[in-house]
Amino acid sequence: MTIIGWIVLGLLAGVIAKILMPGRDPGGLIGTTVIGIVGAFVGGWLSARVLDRPIDADFYDGATWISAIGGSLVLLIAYRIFFGHSRER
């Protein structure tokens, strides 16, 4: 997959992560989109390094999608924990 493929995958993974974890995000649509793109890269990297499951170059591979969505969810949760305004500091 090219870098454009990873960006498109990240955009879609960010949307899916947002659907799975609805609510107000401090960054809005642009922040969630960036989290999705970065989450796709992080999920792919973690899958290859930690789980010893390299990601195929196929855009339609299930493991690619699961790792991208999982990475997006992890980053979205971390973003809400560190930058969310839902609790008093």
C-alpha cells in the first residue's frame, strides 16, 4: 500500500473509531481525522512489531483494517484522557 492508501485507510478507520466511541472530542472533526490517520500507522506498526503479524500490502485485508481501527481507538481514548474537558482538573 502506498502512503495515500494508508491515509485513506486512516480516514476511514477514524470514522469507524468515532462511530464505535461516540461523544464530544476536544479536537472536533479535524482532530478525529488526524487521530484516525496516525492510528492507522500506529496500529500497523504495533501489529508488525509487537504482535509479530506484519500487515499485508492489500487494502482489503482484514488484519489491516483491524489494526488501523484498533490504533485509532487507542489514540482516541488517550486523546480524550489527556485533552478531554469532561472532568475537573
